Amino acid sequence: MNNHSNIVISIASGKGGTGKTTLAVNLALSLANVEVLDCDVEEPNVHLFLKPKIRHEDKAYLLVPEVEKEKCDFCGICQEVCAYNAIAVLKPTSKTKGNVLVFAALCHSCGACSLLCPQKAIKEVKKEIGVVVNGGLESIDFVGGRLNVGEAMAPPLIEQVLKCISRTKTVIIDAPPGASCSMISAVKESDFCILVTEPTPFGLNDLILAVEVLRKLKISFGVVINRSDIGDSAVLDYCVREDIVVLMQIPFEEKIARAYSQGITIVDILPEYKDKFRSLNNQIIRIIAKRNGFGYIKKNETNCCN
Amino acid sequence: MKQIVVISGKGGTGKTVFTASLAVLAESKVLADCDVDAADLHLILKPVIVQTDNFVGGKAFEINRDICIKCGKCIQFCRFKAISADFIIDPIFCEGCGLCKRICPVNAISESDRICGQSYISNSKYGPFAHAKLDIAEGNSGKLVSKVRQAAKKIALQKKLDYVIIDGTPGIGCALIASIAGVDLAVVVVEPTISGIHDMQRVLDVAAHFKVVSKVVINKFDINLENCAEIEEVCKIKGVEIIGRIPFSRQVSESIVKCIPMVEYVDMPIREKIIAIWEKIKIYTQM
């Protein structure tokens, strides 16, 4: 969990396409003076709506083994210690020379092979897995990760995006869908997680999975119901039953859907929503303050009326 | 036997709803839900489970505190920051590499199989169904996706079924790669939004990277015709054919709320469009 005086809010959902990015961007535009981290590195979308000015792009790497063949005696220990089948040793025979094959796509960068090689024949080299983009728009800072096509491992790239986390500004993290490793990597540093869902059986099913993950991680959370009038009341009933705070409901509006399809935000077409997003933030600050003692409120609360 | 996967890049574009329609239309098939992270297809198929298997995702490690001398070597070398200062391994962050066990000077760390979820074989109104559930806060979904696909393929071969129809995962990472590897056709469901287009391009590139043939279906095409034109342009450049356009309809949301396959619920004009897409898929997979 975040040890600093600023607040880190992550936005996750379980089910994809419920409105995580929409909420992240609109919340950022309503609050200003925030940092937005796009941790949906497989399919990053924040930049399409926030349209930040990109200042620099840095390559992101994973450490993978490289074998110095002249030092290697083909003992096979590296293969034995690799839990991911990412390294294979072909022992020399009377007819063939030995070889060591590295399958970099399977490597988790644990370092076991290089550390445990008796001949010290394995060094770790950088393999590019994606980029980390830095930029901003007025008082909003933006950092986003983008996984390279064909790369499997999102969590190490998410870690690199999270290294840029601000210690002073309110941080908004756009998490990937699902409830597994990538989602956990993205939300684990946050003080509060907003779960965005829609009132359908799919939305509810995946919301429950995400809720269970956050409870296990001991992260406070609340729910935002998007397109709140398209389905049934099962999500609301579930939240009441489970004593989960429903922070906001956003009814379906064709105007919002059409604007979204063009990359236009809610607060652009319906500026009155700014107050709603600010009060959403204030609710979160109050929940965190209640949990931590009241030190936070004065510093971070934004006035709904300004 | 042919394997067809439904993917999208972006989540929530209609993968599962479309897959459920194929489940109705295809005659001889087994279904597989590979979105093991947040599986939803079972809500529509209402399966009856006939077989449950534990999914061993890797190894779990535990420090025996009676033996541990608190030297701190395991904490120092764990790349995943999974070991706390008081020598407890947090399973949420442990990636199961086992380096801690190997370097512990007093052999204080034991290992066991790590059960990360369950995989199921079920019967449904629409045919046999392979699916799975990851346990809470577990990882290694790519491996579980492969397990579900193997189970589905085995059923198809045993029962001599024509198709394995796979509900894929969003994104482009390990779970997506595991759900498309070696399939005969990937159907990419896209919606005409700028994020939908952006994400479609990336997933089409991943499919091409792994030499998988893709076809595109535009869902809710009439919410933004300009963006549809852009999808057409992108697909033309990439040499990918668009095999159908499904209009927006409130009936689709209703069918989801009622957990009925869309094709059984919507009015004839939309139903005909979905049937036409399935006919094209049949031609491409030459069954």
C-alpha cells in the first residue's frame, strides 16, 4: 500500500468494456493536478481520450538469460531450476556439440539460472517488452505502458509504469480487465479501488470476482454502475447485501455513447458531470480518512462548487 | 475438426454474446470458454458439470519458521518481493520460481503443488462445454487456457465433432496468445469506437504474428458510421476481410440480462445477419 500523503485510486472492473478508461479520464479532467497511469498495457486507451502531449518514450525491458557457451559445461542445472521451461540444455554427444536454448517468451526473469549456474556461464541481458510513455496535459501528468505485439508478460511492464507513481499528486490508475495477475499488479499499490460495472449478469459475475480479489488484497473499494439503466437490479442488490458502497451511477445516454466512440469525454459534452466526479473523489477521500484518521481531508478535498 | 476463436482486443465488445450465437448455430461442436479470468459464457450456456479437475498452476512455497535462521537470503534474492521481513511468503506475489528454496542454507523452505483453480467438462443444451475458474487472486491463466483448449479438443476428436468454438480473452498478452495459438480462424469482434479500432489493430497484429488467419465482425456498426469506414480502411491495409456488420439493438442488452443467446432472442433482420456470418465462417473453415 502507498506510504505517502497523496491518494492513489485504481480503477478496475473484472469485465472488460464497462467504462474503466472513461471513468479514469473524466475523473482526471474533473480534478486536475493529478497523475494518470495507464496500466492496461495490453490494450492502453487513456491517451485516446486524454490526448496528452507526449514528452518522452522509454523502452521497457525484462532481464532474460544469455549463455556464454565457452564457459558452459552443459551440466543441465539451469534447465532443472527453471520453473517455466524457458531454458533447455542439449548435452554434447559423440556426434554433436552441446547447446543451450533460451525461450525468452517463457522467462519470468526470476534470476535462478544465472545465480545457480556453477560455471557462472549465464549472464542476464535486457529484452525489450514494450515502452513506457511519459507526457501530460496542463496540470495532468500521464504515464502509460504499451506491451509490444507478441509479448506475453504484462505484469513486469505494469511494474515499470508504477515506478513513475507520483508522491504528491492524486494518482489515478487505469487497470486492465480481469481479476488475475495483471489486474493485481495494477491495483496493489492503491489506497482505494473503484470497480466499474454494468447492471447485467455478466457485469455482476465479474464484479464479484474483482470484489473477492480486493478483499484478499485488503484494499478498500466502492462500485460505480455505468449504463445503470440498461439492465436489472441484481448488481445493486448484491452491493446492498454485501455492504459495498455504490459511489455513483451513470445512466445510459446516447449522447455519451456517441461522443465516446469519437474519443470525446463526458465532461466535454456534459460539463455538469465535473461536479459529480469531484464529489465521487470527495466520497473516496472521506472513506480513506475514516479508515486512516482525519489527516487527509483538508489537504486533498476539492470544493464541489469551484 | 476446426478450431475457431472469438477475440476482440478491447473487452466488452460482444465476444461472449457472439460466441453464444455460434453455439446455437453450429451443429456439431464443443464449446470452450478461455476467458478464465472473468468467464461469462456459462451464464448463457447453463452447463451441468460432469467432471471437475484441480488446476495445478505451479509450485507453492512455505518457510518453516522453526528451521529458518533468518539470514535474509531468500528476501534478498526474491525478484517478486514475495517474502515479508518476518519471513512469510505471500502467495499473491509468489511466482513459484523456487529460487528461495534452492538458496536457503538450512533447507527451511518446502514446496507443494499450487492449486490455482478448477477446470470443468460440462454438458449443455448446446453441446459439450469445457471451461474453468481461476481461484481468487491466482495467476497463470495462460496455462489454464491451454488446459481448457486441450480438454475441448480431446472431446471433439473423441466424438468426431466438426468444431471447437472458443470464447477468447481480451488483451494481447499470455492468456490471449494461449487462446489463439494454432486455431484455424480468429473472429475479431470490434465496435466502431476509437478505442475499439485501436485495440483491434493490436490484436490483428498479434494474430498475424502467430500466423493465425483473422476475420472481422463489426458489432453495433451503426453507432458510428465514420468509424466503420476507418475499420474498413484498416482491414483493407492489413488484408483482413470484414465478414459481417451487426446493428445496435436494445434487444441485445435484453438478451444478456435474460441470459439467452442473442441469435435466439433478436428479431429476424439481426438474426439473419448473424446466420450469414456463420455461413461465411463455415466456408472459410471448409467443413
